[in-house]
Amino acid sequence: MGMIVPRIKLGSQGLEVSKQGLGCMGMSAFHGPPKPESDMIKLIHHAINSGVTFLDTSDAYGPHTNEVLIGKALKGGMREKVQLASKFAVFHQDGKWETRGDPAYVRLACESSLKRLDVDCIDLYYVHRIDTSVPIEITMGELKKLVEEGKVKYIGLSEASPSTIRRAHAVHPITAVQIEWSLWSRDAEEELIPTCRELGIGIVPYSPLGSGFLSVGPKMFETASQGDIRKAFYPRFHDENLESNKLIYEKICVMAASKGCSPSQLALAWVHHRGDDVSPIPGTTKIDNLKDNVGALSVKLTREDMAQLSTLADNVKGERYASMARTWKNADTPPLESWKGEA
Ligand code: ATR
């Protein structure tokens, strides 16, 4: 007996997605070794058949292998059933993360992603991280051409500052902004989310489960495997913060038990209750966890529950990211007039 996954309008340009998506990153990257391809294809098909049709990938996951995996999963009539989101601009080179948003790179990245995904068009194409050496208008100018050519349907930004969102939106309407938003990552609430709402832009929260910590707590590190970057790169998982952050997980468990749901469901339900313009993309590599997460859509939270949850992670210790990521707080781009390159 499954529940029907609701659909929402994401942004004001006509894109409609499932109220919850599927983050595909961990199938291929950052969370340990790549998971077996046939299992992941089964999982993706299970998601689509359950109504979770909003799939999230990036050329940075693998790199490249996650898009190839999604491409395979979309064979045999699945493509038409999904809203396919991918991203560009970030790559790892000579031991560090680089970002490029210049027009030649935008085009090359998109055409390469289309080949790997083996599709004619990407439904939602995000700038994964903002290149702070290129005016956002220049990046958007090329993305707009890709829309006109039919290679991309809708444009999104990830980890973009409010001022970058406004400038981008003036060049071509932005459909969605992807941002970390969860019980313990709420810095977007003050200005970024209100900016999206003012402009009619949909919100796609990533890491709604705190990368798994809000679901399983410190247990997630018991089986930590090689290639799982979370323990090393996420300050909240460092030993000096872990004991304290464990208390947050324990509070979630207590409240989840009283609501008769799982910790993941409680964390996701909180995100779902933040609005009809919000579609979180929890990542999972397991069908059972996917089912659990779909169940979050049936969890009803009262005003009192929301109030209780709103203070639950007030004492979180550690930043959400270390050096590996440029976050929206330092992602403004230079003025358009300063651009000396080709537009
Ligand atoms: P990220 O952006 O890092 O993918 P996330 O979506 O907040 O972060 O959380 C993903 C993590 O939560 C994954 O490690 C996933 O583990 P599995 O691949 O083993 O499922 C874990 N996770 C997702 N849903 C879960 C659930 N219902 N119960 C337990 N763990 C879950």
C-alpha cells in the first residue's frame, strides 16, 4: 500500500515536480565506493514508479559517472516520466575545487552532460557553485541560449547569494534555487528564502537529513568506508563537535517516537511543512530508506510540533561546510561592466 506522492509547481515557469525528489549523488560519489549499478538502477526505477520523479544529479558526482548511471536508468520509457535536474560549474583539479561559469565552459559542460545522460534536454540545469570571477549575467546569457536551443528547459542556481539570484533572474527567470536546508542548517531562512519567494522561485533543499546524521546519528560512521568524505570534511562530524551534535539526534529520536515516525521522516516532514514551493531531495542508496522517506509526506506536524522543532538544533556545533565548498555567503560576482571576456 503506497501513498500518492503529491506534485508541486516549482518556480513560476511551468515546471511541475514531485513534492520530494531523489538525490543521486551518494550512488556514485562522496559517500564511499560507488554502489552496484544494477541495484541503483532498480532503486531509481522504484522511486519513479512510487511517484518520486524529480531526480537530482551533477557532472561533479563521480565525476561524470552519476550522470552516466542516470542515463542508463532512464532507458526503456523512463525519461518521459521524470524531471531531470543536473548541474555544472564545479570540478576537482590539481587537488582543489575549481568553478567555471564562462560561456565556453557553460556550453561545453551542458553538451557533455547531455551526451552522458543520453537525453535531448535537461529539465532543470543548475549552476552548481557560483564562479566569483564571472558576472552572473554572463553565465546566464549562455544558459539562456541553451534554453532557446531546447537543450535546457529551466534554469536553477545552487548556493547563490540573494544579490546573485536577483541579477540572474533579471536576465532569464530562475525556476529553482538549491540550498542546504534542514533542521540544523537554517541560515538561508533570513534572506535567501524570502528572496526566492518574492521572485516566485522554487526551493530545493539538499541534505535535508543532514547528510544522514539526522537519520541515524553517529552510527553512520561505524561503517564509514574509504571514499566517504563526510567525517573529514564536515566540521559537524569532527570529534570536537560530534558528542554535542549527538544530542540533537537524540532529541529527534525522542520526538519521532512520540509522533510514531522515524527520525528521517520527522526531519523531512519539517522541511515539507515549510511550504508548497519546497521539494527536498534526500539522498539514498536503499529502497527501504526511499520508502521511509516517501512516508514522511504523510507525517502531520502541528503548530506546536513545528515550534518544538524550530529550536531543536539551536545548539548545533560546527559550520555546515569546511573549505571544500563555496557557499552562498561568499558567492557574489563582479559587476557586468568589469567583464573583459567573450559574452
Ligand atoms: P546528502 O546531501 O549528503 O545526500 P542527505 O540527503 O541529507 O544528504 O542524506 C543522505 C544520507 O542519509 C545517506 O547517507 C543515506 O544513506 P543510505 O544511502 O544508506 O540510505 C541516509 N539516509 C537517507 N534516507 C534514510 C533513511 N530513511 N534512514 C536512514 N538513513 C537514510
